[in-house]
Amino acid sequence: MESPSKVAIIGMGKIGTVLATNLVIILAVWFETIKDFFKKYRAELQGKIIIDPSNPLALAEGGGFKKIIDQDQSAGQLLSTLLPKGARLIH
């Protein structure tokens, strides 16, 4: 969010129009980084639609990945409790 980005939306039908007017934010960061991101950009994220395609994973010792939340927890539920005012999470 330090420099302006350009986004192209092809098509201005119902879906394209909704996307263009709401400027959806798509996160492409590690799951553990999202909490700090929400804190740092709280004001800028208010009222926005936020798409988080991440999984609650981290690098495992010896290679591969490991889940970093409990088996009975949902990443979407955890992150939605941290959202700024009026923001909506799509996970």
C-alpha cells in the first residue's frame, strides 16, 4: 500500500461493475503476517472487501509445510475477528 497500484477489470457487466466500485483487496502474504497488516492499515481497510486466499501454514523443519492453527479452528473465523470497522472478509 506504499505506492498506487493499477488494476484492470475486463467487462463492466454486473460482476465487473461491483468489483470496480468496491476495489476488492486481495492479500498475498503469509497467514501470520495478516494480523500485523490489519493493525497497520486499519483506517485504509475500513469498509473494504478483503480476499484472503492464504492457508494457515508455515514452513516445516525438514521441508514442506505445517498447519499453524488448531485443527478445530477456521482461518476465516480467526481473521474475521481482527477486521477493521465495516470490512468484509472473503476466505
